[in-house]
Amino acid sequence: MKKITLLFLLLNVSFLFAQKEISGVVKDGSGAALPGVNIIEKGTTNGVSTDMDGAYKIKVQDGATIVFSYIGFNKVERAATGSKIDVVLSEEGGQALNEIVVTGTRTAQRSNTTTALPIDVISAKDLASTGQASFDKALQYKIPSFNTVQTPVNDATSLLDPYEIRNMGPSRTLILINGKRKNLSSLLYVQTSPGRGETGADISAIPTDAIERVEILRDGASAQYGSDAIAGVMNIILKKSTNGGSVTLRSGLTSEGDGEMLGVSLNNGATVGDKGYINYTLDFSKVSQANRPGTVDGGTKNLGPDNEPLSGGEYADFIYTDPNDPDKWVNGANPASIRADNAAGIIQINDFLAKKPDAGNINGSPETAAAKFLVNGGFDLSENTLMYYNAAYVYKKVNSFANYRTTYWKQLSSLPYLKDFFGDGTAASYQGYVPTFTGDLNDYNATLGYKAVQNGWNTDASVTVGGNTQRYNVDNSHNPSDIQDLNGENVYRENSPISFNPGGTSFNHVVGNLDISKILSDKISIGFGSEIRSETFEVIEGDKASWDGSGADSFAGNRPENSGKWNRYNLGGYFDLAYDVTEDFLINGTVRYEDYSDFGAATVWKISSRYKFAEDKITLRGSLSTGFRAPTLHQIYTQKSQYSFVAGEGIQVSGIINNVSPQARLIGVPKLDAEKSTNVTIGIGAKPSRNFNFTLDYYNIKVEDRIILGDIKSTPYGNVAWFENSFDSRTSGLDVVANYNNILIGEGTLGFNLSGNITFQNERISPVKSDNFGQTLESLMFTSRPVTKWILGANYDLGKFAFSLNNTYFGKTTFNQAGLSSDLRTEFIPKVVTDLGVSFSATEKLTLSLNINNLLNVLPEWEFKAENAAGTNLLSDPLQVQNQSNLITFNQRYSQMTYDGYHFSQLGTMFNLSLNYKF
């Protein structure tokens, strides 16, 4: 520790030298102030942003050059002469290729035309224009290769929707806040949902009003940033404005009259003395439940092996309860499993469904309340040193529901006490029950850093902390376990509680960074640094009633032997060299070494290049890199029992054994190692005219030893699944971005933007190491995202009005659900979702905005496709088709809100109205 302290002192002891302060105002061509303009001392990381009035103040070295840049406007460079520099930025249109970016290199910052990597820059205005309530959903309709989805009836998954870039899963995109690593969520996705077996940072927790812009690097960046950056990096840049602020009131409603949303957000900033600044955001929101249950099919007569009706008129298309085991579900598709005396059961089922056609299910988006706080600031320690900080805290509460326990599923004949728990004690009063699931999420992150400049050397030292804790509650349930005490009395069943605390999970990290860079000459710049990170993952034990025996019905708690706290640390270092061979030709190389305490070391590298020609109108670029992703602590240590739906068998209790357990050793499950990747990107950027630009980038990503949570398998320890480095995969595709703006139409200006992602290949390219990766998991990982996704938008500004129309095309997805005949697959039909936005600037301070998302009420639809001749024959039989449909949609409960393959909102049209007042 003494050596580290001495190093910092040596780096900064001579950093005191004269600087000058420059101030001014930045405006557009019409004379309107431009807030949020990036102002950077060229060749350094020293920068500020304009406030709400377009004003700025920055301290720079004598003889420095100041760069002014803003999305949609020409970049301006001015020599730092005098003490006041006012700047007028002319409109460039669209997402300008000359925007200064800080992501993707550890040397000097460059503009988008001079980077060797594809980077999307999304402004706060772009995010707000989508009308989406959260940051992750706004990105869904701005970035074609970004996908996120809301999953119904997936317990803890309702707290945090999985997201991914380029179909690579949430754990392979690194999230940064102001260039510093954000903590992972403590949630591990274990259900049959996108992101199964992975975890990611909770980007929905970040208040949109606190964001100045987002820079998304669509390329592997492990060499620059370390683990988790195989698919790319998302760097969220926070607002710095200090003068004035705004308050925004938001409301929303679906066309069905549910899902009401109310929210209020305050963003404000101020100077602190004459040397500091602070910007803060408060955001409160409440979203009510939206319910879209399907209609349960009463069934059609089943057919025997020779297509003859079975005796007794049994029905096949609902779930039967085995009278010998009330928790065992048997699907009627297997004639041998059907008893002829089920006729009475059929009457009971039909009577119930006559009262509740949806079988009482509540499937849709849950009730969610959130409170978010974020602060970003800095303070000049001297003329050449700066202390900076940011911190965020988020509380989120989600109320959702498990599947309804119907009277023909949870029967009084085997569980007679249910009439007392969920009725008035009489058999007639018992109408089943629906367990509820409540999740409480706390997420925080904070960074304290120090920057200094001396003789062109830029030093940035920081400490970042972050954590995420989730605790759960299950109500309106019971523990049906037949466990007796010493007196022969039931511990549970009729003596069971109906509320449970199943425990939860927690994750936190502490990260130290030291980054040093310098422009050595007009051709060479270097960067080097190190990172040390400590991570802790905890599984919080539930109360005994929640896990004892089979545990709480719907969501069993964490058992003592599966609970605990685990820690690891890693140390890494990198070196980055950028060489401008000529003014047009750039080569950039990076090498990184990381050493983890729990599984070893990794060395990765990256080389990238770009070449400009035709008077900078065309840029060729490309990169080749290796990468790695360390297995998360969640994947190494999670061991639990879980309730999950098994097609044809209903809800079953199974388990996950971790890779360091005795059980894993006895059945030969190896310990986890890091994933390794090879990334290739080749692209072209062009700006043939002032108002038109486009980029085209091809990518090819090979991942070796990919970590998966496999299928549940029968072992001497029961039905369990486990994590392992299972196989190699390859993902390739094409990203397209094009903009054409400033078209004069009448008294206004019109602009178009087109962006798209096309997947060429996304598949497993090696055998699996264990027989635990079936068709369903393969579909979930490789084909449950759109093969292609396109966004075509138009914006028209007319005086005080601004109009936007965006059409998002979601291409085909395919899925092979568990229980579905191997002769069939399901395909989700391509759809176009249209969003309309209108804003009106009533005064200079007051703006009203109306967004209608999914204007045409487009909903997901799927259809069966035959895999072979047998599948064609099956599809010609309506009864067999109905059988298959009931299997994969859980007896039609999820005809709209399905688990698999959907990729846009299932709630239909949504209306959002907001009011923004600047002060």
C-alpha cells in the first residue's frame, strides 16, 4: 500500500503549473443556446459541458486547442487565446460522424471519423424521443443490434429484464458509467427466458434524465476494458450542466386501460464555489400491472395409437392431476397415462373454466415502483488537478404473480386444508389460489476520482464501488410437505404459514483504476494503466418454512447449505499505442493481462486501423482482437432448488448444483474456466454530402468454451442442472446506419434515419461436452432473437412543433419448445412496430410531448412450421395441431404473453404524455 501511495505522489508532485480559464456561450445557427455541448481540451481528457443556457467554463493549458462538438452539429476547434470564446455550431444533421467520443481507445480521444471502431452515439434527446419509460427500452428502439424483452411469470426475472447486443447475452456487454465499470446485478437468470444462465448490470436503474449521451462500441474490447466486453461496451456519460434545470412529469396508459404509469423527474445543476460543479437527478415512478392472460382450452377428444377415440371420452388438451400424487401433472397426449375414471375430473375442469376462462392467471407486466437518485460532480483542487465523483442509488419494488393454482390442479381431495387457507372453510368457497411474488431491489454505484495534467501527461486515478441486493417474499401460498414432528403432528400442510421469506442474493464490487496517457508527437500517442477489482457474491438464506421439504409452493427459498458468501479479486494491466502513419492512416494496438484469484490468468490483444480518403468523405476501418469473459461468481457458486414449467408434466421442482460442490465432483462436472473469443470487424463510413452519412460494419465473433446452464438431467442427486464450458459458437452479421437530414419542406426541416442489423450466422460450431444442451436451449440461445431488425425514422421540425415517426421491423425468430414434437418448430412472424411522437414548445421553458408507442396495436404472432414430412402430416390434423399448441403455450395460458421468441411489447398500444418545464 505504501508503494502505491508513493507512486501517486511521484506522478503528481510536479503537476502544478499555470493554466488559464476560458468561458463563453455556445449557440446554434438560430441563436438558441445549446446545452450539453462537449468541450474538450484537445489531446487530453480535460473536458466540460455547456449548461442549460449554453454557457461553459474550462481551465486549459497555455497554447491549447479547444474542441466544441455536439451530436448533429459540425465540430469546431478554437485556439485558447483570450479569456472568452463564444461559438456558433452549424447543423450537420443526424448522428454526425465527427462527434468526439471517449469510448474504444485508452489513448487520445478522437472523432467518429477518426476512430477505427464502430461507435453509436445516442443523445439524451434521442432517448427521450422514443417515449419509452426506461433507459433499456429506449435503446431497444434506437439500436438495431440491441435487444431486451419483458418476461412474464418468471419470478425474480421480473425485477430485471435481460438485454444483449449482437445476440451474445447480457453478460458479454460491459456497462460503464463515465468510463468506469458498473456493478453486475445479483440476479442470475435461471428460468427458460432470454439470458438463461447469465447476469448483467441493471441499466434500467439509470434515470434517463441524468444521461447526457450514450456511446456504444459495437466491437470486442476485452483488451481495453477487461472481462465482459466480448460483444461490446456501453459507456453512459452523465450530465454536467450547472445552470438551471428541468422537471418532467410523465404519464402513460395502454389501450386496454391498464398499465398506468406516473412519474416525475428533476434534473438540476449548480456551481460549487468558483471551482466546482454538481448535477443531480431525482426520479420517482409507479407502473401498474397490465394483464394479458390467454384462454384455457377445455380440450378435444384424444386419439389412441391407431387414431381411434379412447374409451371414456378423455380429453387430451388440459393437464390432469394424478390422484396418487397431487403435485404430478400428466398431459393427455400420452394415452397410457390417462385413467378412464377421469370423466368426473373433466366436469370439474369445465365447470371451473366456465367461471374463469383464463384459469385465473395474471400474465403480463408486473406492478413496479422505483425511486432513483444520481449525482455527478467535480472540484478543481488546483489549476491542473481535478477531483471528480458520481454516485447513484436505486430502489425498485416489483409485485408479480405465479400461475394460478386451480381447483382441478390443487384439489381438496388431497389437500383438504386449502379450503381454510383460501376459502371460508367450506368446499364450495375454495376456488383455488394464486401465489404472489414480491421483489425488493437496491442498486448503488459510486466513483471518486482524481485527474491531473502535467507536460502533456494525463493521469486518471479512481475508486469505484457498486452493489445490487435483491430480497424476495412469497404470499398467498403454503408449504405442502408431509413432514411430522416427534408427536406425529404435521409441521406444514394445515399448519403451514401462507407468507414466506425465501431469502435473496447480493453482489458488490470495489474497483481501483489508474490510467495514464500522453500524445508523444503528432503521430504517436500512448496509454497504459491497471485495474484491481474485488467481487463478493452472497446467497441469503430463506426462512425454514420457505425451503423445508418441497418449500413454499411456487418459489422455494434458499436452503442453508446453498447459502453463503464468496469473494474473489483480480489484477489487470494494459498498454495502448496509437500511431498515425499519415494524417489519413491510423494503426492502434492494445495488449492486456489479467490474473484472477479463482481460475487463473488471461492475456488478450487488439489491433485496429482506419484509412480516410476522398477528402475525408470515406473511411475504411477494421479490427482483429482476442477477448475473454470470466465466469461470474453467480455461475460458480449458485446452488438451489427451483420451480419450473415442464411441458407435458406441469410445474416441477428441480435443482442447480454448483461446480465446486461434492455432488459436481462425483458426477464429473468440471470447474468453470473463462470464455475466450476472437473478434473480426470490417467497416466503411462515408459522408458524401453535408447532410448525408452512412456506416456499414461486418462482424464475426467466435466464442470458445462458452458457459451455459444446461438442461435438467436425472442424476443420483435428483433432477439437476449445472454450469459448464460446453461448446464453441460463432456469431456474424452486418450493422447499417444511415442519416439524411436538413431537407427543407415548407417552413420546416425533415430528416430521415435508417439503421439495421442482419444476422448471418449465430450457432454452435462444436459438439457439446455433455448431453445437457437440447433443442430448447439451443433455440433460446441462438434463434430466439430476430434474424434481422431495422429502424426507419423520420423527424420533422416546424416552428414550435416537432414530429417523429419511427418504424421498427422485427424479423423472424424460431423456437423449439420443450414438449413440442421434434417434427415441428414455431416461427414468430416478422412484424413492424410504429411509434409516433409529437412535441410542442409552448414557451421557451415549457414543452409538452405525446408519444404513441405501437400505434397500430401490433402483437406477436407465431405459427407452426414442419421440419420434415412427418411434421407436414401432423399439421394436416387439426386435433394434433391443437394438442401441440396446448403443450407449448402451457394450455393456452400464454397465447400472447409467451415465454419464448417474442421480442417487442406484448401490451399493444401505449400512450405516453409528458410535460417538461425548464427553470
